[in-house]
Amino acid sequence: MNQHFINGRYVAGQTGETLAKLDPATGEEFARIACGNAADIDTAVKAARAAFDGAWGKLTAAERGRLISKLALKVQDHFEELAKLEARDTGKPMSQARADMDATARYFEFYGGAADKVHGHVIPFLNGYHVSVIHEPHGVTGHILPWNYPAQMIGRSLTASLAMGNAVVLKPAEDACATAFRLAELASEVGFPDGAINIVAGRGHEAGAALSAHHGIGFMSFTGSPEVGKMVQHACAEHLIPCTLELGGKSPQIVFEDADIDALVPIACKAIVQNTGQTCSAGSRLLVQKSIYDDVLSEVAKQFSKLQAGTPEMDLDCGPVINAKQRGRVQSFIDQSREAGIPVIAQGQIAQGVPNGGFYVQPTLFGPVPRGNRLEQDEVFGPVLAAFSFEDEEDAIKAANGTDYGLVAAVWTKDGGRQQRVSKRVRAGQVFINGYGAGGGIELPFGGTGKSGHGREKGFIALEEFAVTKTIVHKHG
């Protein structure tokens, strides 16, 4: 992994500098990756442009879809290998890594099948005119992806762009990029033309900044923090390059007094500890109607106290967080909340026998959390759940919309009218009723509002993001 993947082959970086890759489960170095710079990005963008102008760009939509579908089969053929790479890179439990590879293969299947289903249309116009609307690729798209779901994010972001005929340049997270390189290798094996997929590893403020500022890309897809998202959007604006930003969330689960508590409890716990809470759509706020708050939190606490964090091979509820910096950040939320006098209702455990150097954090349930508190407002990106109560429907909506984020929400109630009223008024890109999450939700448009970003991924709507709409007006007399 100490090289870049450009134009169908591994190439050394311009500087020769490498970065250490640490195993989150042990804290020990197990690999080194190349440290790319602007020159490496420029080489990758030029390779992508040559592929778009050449072999890749000449393929029909059906041929592109066939290659993507072949890659889905390759993922299945190398399933366990890829899952182990993902678990080693990120520290996540093996069952989570396997679920991620299932979703990755599903993305390839979906967009492989969708590649030739993006149709234009004809607009009835004046007599003597024929007006058609078609969708064309941007050319070269840039992708800066995070470390929490490396393989899934490739399926979600790159594959939609490839399906539309773009060539791509990826800057994966320096903390987790092993599956990105392996998937690029497998793409070459199934016949993707050289330059269709290019990967430059390195630091965000060097390689990532160079990619988002490069005049040779036609579109940028970024997933990460709001702070970095702002910098990406500023860089793209210099060349008037459109972008999709998926920037995180502080997603509420709103529990009314008529909710099915037995169904809620396991889902509320899983929604915050899945992937060790390092999920943009994590259900990190538990809003419970005052009349049932004590009963609900008592049941959630029972299950929360049984949670355990361990190594990927232990395959427990959580793994470690990704690195020491992230562990420190998550722990600071826990420590500051304790110091502020916010009660700890329950804590999970770090399993016996985990390596001392691993980046583990105890799953922690706080409540009641005062509204406006940092723990209620800011994304922790770790296994920390903030609980508090609300009075009535109006108060629930006010609380749910009380942060700058707007990514995902859940409404728990048996009242059909309330289900519709609340789901329409909650500010979120996705709202689940009596459930949370959709097993990857490959087909479901995903994205947020406010501090959660803009643009949509997943489903057919993502294909429109990675295309330019062209209107052709033909006056034929």
C-alpha cells in the first residue's frame, strides 16, 4: 500500500514519503501508505481524463454496467479476504465487516444494473421543433472518502459515478485505505480500462486539498466533517465545480408514549454502537416522552450495560475507535459530561484480553442531558448516547430540530396521524417510522440538510448528481 494506483498500475509517489498505518485494535503499526501531494493528484487526474477521452469513455452504458456487475461478483469471490482487510484497517467486528462487504457488493450490483437505465426524455414544444433532454457525465470526478466505511463508501460514491461514464480519482482516508486499493486491483482484473479508477493516498490537507482544488475535475464528492467540508466547498468554488457534501449528523430517535418499547430498546442501542458509533447516521439522541421516560431508560440501560467492545476477532458489539486522536475526542465528551454533572445511566465494558495499546472506549449512556449542552448538540462520532425527555408533540419536534444537523431521524409511535405529522416536520434527509436504518439502504436516497451537508447519494438520484443535464432544441421546420 506504499504506492498509489494510477492508470491501472501501482506507481511510487513523487516525494517517496510514507505514512504509518496503525491497527486500531492494538495501536501497532502494520503497514505504510504513500503520502501523496499535488503532483500525484495531477498525474491521477490526467490519467482519468485520458481514460474518459479514450477507452473508458467509448464504452456504452450497457458495457459499463457489465463491468461493474462483474466487479460485484469479484467481491463475492474474495468476500472473506476483503472483510478481513476491512476489519484490520478499521478495527470493526468481523460481523460488521462482513455486513459492509455485503453492502459493497450490493452497490456494485445496483449501479451495474442501473447504468443503462438512465434515460432522457422528449419535451412537447412548438410546432417544427424537437426538444430532447439527455444526461451526460461530468468527465472526471473527485472523491474524498472517510475511514468509517471504506469499502461501502467506494460502492456508494465511486460506483454511481462510474455507472454514468465518469472516470474517477479517489483520495481515501489515510487511516483506512486497504480495501480501496484491493477493489481497484479487482476492477482491473475484470476489465476496467486503465485510468478509469485512480487512487492517491495521503493526508487530507495535502492530497485531499489538491484534489478538491484541481481544475481538471468536473464534480467533487466529499464525506467527512463539516469543518473540512467547508474547505472542500471553498476549493471547488474557485473553479465553479459542483459538489456533494455528506457531513455527519446528530440524529434523534423520538419515542412517544404509545411506542412499542420492546421493539425500540434493541434498535436504540444498536443505532449508537454500530461501527462503534462512528457512523454519520448514528442514532445519537434518544428523545422520550416524559410520561414514559423512566421506564424506557430503565430498559435501555439494562441492555446498554451488557455491551462490550473488543477486537475484530472477538466479534462483540463494538470494536475500537479508529485512532488515538478519535479516542481522545470521544473520551473528552464523556469526561466533560461527567464533570458537568450529567448522570451516567449505564456503561458497557471493554472486554477482557484486549491489547493494551488499542483505541477502546466504553459505550456510555447519559441522561437526562440538558438541552443546549455540548453532548446534545455536537456529533461525538463514538458510542455515546444522549437521552432526554419531551412534553408533547410540539416539544418533540422542537427538540428534534434543535441542532444544526439534519441527516436522519426516527419516529416511534402507533398513531398513524402523528407518524405523518412528525416525519414531515422533522428536519432530516431520511425519517424512519418505528425502526431505524435499512441495512445499507442502497436504493434509498441519502443526504442531509444544514450542517449535515447537501446533495444526495444512493439510489437512482445519485446518478443524476454525477451527470450534467443537457437540453437539445432542434428546429426542423
